[in-house]
Amino acid sequence: MSYDFEPYPFEKLRSLLEDVQPNADKTPINLHIGEPQFQTPKAILEVLSAHNALFNKYPLSGGIPKLKEAQISFVDRRFGVKLTSDQIAPTLGTREALFNLPQCLLFGKDKSTIAYPNPFYQIYEGAAKASRAQSVLLNLEAANSFKPDITDPRLKNCDLVILNSPNNPTGSVLTLEEMIEWAKLSEKYGFVLLNDECYSEIYFTAPPPSLLEAAKAIGNDNFSNILVVNSLSKRSSAAGIRSGFIAGDKVILSKYATYRSYAGITAGIPLQIAAAYAWLEDKHSEEIRLKYAVNMRFAQDTLNIKTPESTFYLWLEAKDDLKAAHELYERYALKTLPGTFLSRGKSPLGFIRIALVYEENETIEALNRLKEFFAP
């Protein structure tokens, strides 16, 4: 049996550029992948090193208590939401939960339906296929400010709706008021509503809200049918620690915990201890956030554009995104990601995604090359 999974966007990019030689006069710069290039803070690595002797121990699938307590503290400090221990579960980053939670949630259900933004983080589509669910694509376009249409009539028949705010790749952010309307719609139609919040700590003025705050605002104090995921990867420039969480509805999370216990998906104990430190410590996160803010200011000034309020991506118009990616690599040694590889159907042709994840000098160099490419 085949689930007909699409190749990942980076595989498609390799095929697109496999016969292209980048300009030998320029140092290649990879702007196609959202992998932070800032070093993981030294203090986090020191905590990891201090506990290396514990790598000989099997970690529990539910995570060590210290990690869960640290994540509960983060949610309280950042969003003003107090969770109980049964309302949060440590995960191996967010990708794991985004892929296998839908399979757990929808197992045994005939003709299930998952809605998610388009363009998207491809794991949403993979989760739908693995769950044998029909996909409803919520197109993000300039005309709707790159936000999903809450009036889409197909939503009433969905079992799971995935939001992604702050959004990858467009950088759009749902306001708390907009999230409240989504939470109300979840109550009205009975679908599970999940927000992927892994870019919540990359912002430039006001911190983005959480769907948990929206649930509390409408009196859904038990977060019935409400879930969020978050991660250290961007917040702490620590993608390799693989620390995330899923929080919200304790009934769903209880069933999910049993499911995960069979899969054996968890990080080693030293990684969990280091992650707990990172979730509890905000100074390093603020320093990283400010670096991204500086990069976005450079982008705004260099390219004369309005940059997103959150995430570290630029979502730039190009008449032909495949051709643009080809030319940017060949002439300017810049590897970028065509929007076509992040979407299905008509939306969105003519955009490329740029990840500004480097230190200042390399970012400025990349932006100057982009300026030359986009010059009239």
C-alpha cells in the first residue's frame, strides 16, 4: 500500500538545481531552510555536558518531570496561562506531534477531514495522508492578508483544523481577536483546533498570542478540543535538542500519551535536562529574538519592503518562482525555496521563501544580492 507522499520541498529543490553551478565568484549562502545558524547558547550546552553520564538510561516516553514543569512555567510566563501537568506533554520537537497526533486522533474514523493553510509546512499534508484523511486547503493569499478564511463552508465538516500562527512561510500573525473567533468556531462545529506556534518567540514588536489565550477568553478553561505545539528549535537556536510540547485538551492528551508510549519517541535524559534549563531561562531567548529583529530591519531597509511582524522568513513575489530560484542560485549563489514547493493547487505561484537565519555580516551580504536580483 502506498500513501503517495510528496517528496519534501528540499528534495524538489535539489532536483531543480542539480545541474546548476552557482556563481564561483560568490560564496554560496543557503536561505532555503529554516534552520537557525546562531550558535546554541553556551549555558545550555554546559548543562547538557554536565549530565552526559545519564545517556545510559532509558528515557520515559512522557518525559522527566523537570522538563514538563519547565514547559508549564514557560507557558505561564509567556502567555499568562496556567496549565496542569495533564494539560501538557513533552514531544520530540513539534514535527513529531504534528505528524502523529492526527493519526492517533483520527484512527478508525471513516472519511475524516483535516484542514490546514496553503502554502504550508509539509508535515500537515503528510499527517493527513498517513491518517487517510481528506485535505481541505485554506489558501493564504495577499487578498486575505495571508490568513485562512474562517468563513470557508468546508470547515463545518472537518475533524481537525490546523492553524499556523505565526505563519511559515508568509509571516502572517493572527490577532487574539481572530484566534477567539477560531476557538468559537471549534466549539460550534466540534472540530479539534490545533495551532502550530513554533515561531511564537521570533517577533519584532508585540509578542504573538497563543490559541490557549483565546480558549481562556471564551471560557473554555479546560481547552476542550484546543491544542497548541511549540518548540525550542527557534527560541533557543537548539534544533538538535529536539524539545517541544503539545498542550491543551487533557482528554486528547491522555490518549495521545498512551499512543506515544508504544512509539518510543523521546529524547535522552541529558537532552531533556538541558531543554528544561532552556525553557526556564529567558535571557538567551531575548538575545536571539533581537538578532532576528535586526536582520528584518536590514531586510526592510535594503529591499525597501514591509517585513513580517513575526518568523524569520521573507515571502517575496517573483513572477516565476522556479525560474527565480534557479537564477538566484546560478547568478548570485543564493539557495532559496520556491513557493510552488510549499503549496498545492493555484496558491501560491510567484513567491519565494527566504530564511534570514544568519549572523549580521552574512545576512547583509545575502540581502545585497537579493536587492540586485530584484532591482527594476
